[in-house]
Amino acid sequence: MLISPIEISNRPKPKGSSLLEMLVVIALLGMLMMLSVPTFTSLLKSTVDKELDRLTGVVRMVRNESILKRRQMRVVFDLQENSYVVEEQVAGGGYSPRADPKILRNHVLDERLKFVDLYVYGKLYTRPTGENRGATENLVPVVIDASGLVDPFYLHLVDGDQVWTVKAAGLTGKISVEEGYVEPRE
């Protein structure tokens, strides 16, 4: 039986969407989610996590730059001001603060996060209180030499009653963050 063109055009159009149309919509939604999830998770990250990530990232970056430039560098921690700055060795043996890239400039921690102490090469430097305020031992350098050797250190930070330990292994330059107060090992 033949169907005339008139009969075909009189058929009602199907309601709803085809499988292909639904797959395209699902694929577009999936791509949109993949783009938005990293942004969303960074919004959920706490200020402390951001500060710890930044600190460990700076030490890693300084180590890499030190190796590439074959120049000694250091991260100087100011225990009183809760800040740190990256310095590069200049001709004559002195040090000059780095201003570029921006991440290597002087950085002050978020007001809730405080340095407790810093243990470098067997010596413990503590946050100054009372009559110790203004002492020169507030500035503690962690040196990274041209071969990438990082002065082994344990840095303790506190936010309220929460404590974190940032530690660096000397030869490998491995930087890690642990929750709680980790006692330095010789």
C-alpha cells in the first residue's frame, strides 16, 4: 500500500526528544560540570589549607629555581610578624629579596594562622613573647643551595587549637604537611 505525501504530512509530529538529542544535552552538562568542579572545590578549601599549600608551593618553587639558576636562595621566616620572604644570593655573598614572580614576594599569613616555632638543623626558634619581641632571632632563614639541598626543617603553625607541621627533608627536598605537632627528629 502506497502512502501519499499528503498522508505523511498529516501525521502528528512525535512529542519529546530523540535519544541523540538527550545524549548531546548530557554530554554538554558533563563538560560544564568538569569546568566548574575545580572552581567549586577551591571555594570550599579553608584559608588554612590555602596558606599551607602556598607555603609548600613556595619552598618547592624556590628549590627548583635554585637548581635551575645554580644560585643559593633562602626562605626567611619572621616568627614575630607571621610572614616569610624569599631571598636570592647576589654577588658578594649577600641576599636580596625576590619581587618576581608575585608568589615569591613577602607574604604575611592570614591573621588566624600563627607560627609556633621553627626547628632548623638542630636549633629550635620559638615565636617571641613579652620581652623577646623584636629579637633578631625572629628572622630564621631556611637555605636552599644550588644543588637543591634544603635545610631540613620542622615548622609548626597553629590556628586556634589546631596545629600543623610543615617539614622538609634535606637531600630530597620533599615538603609535607601533617596535622598535629610532629616532634623534630635528628
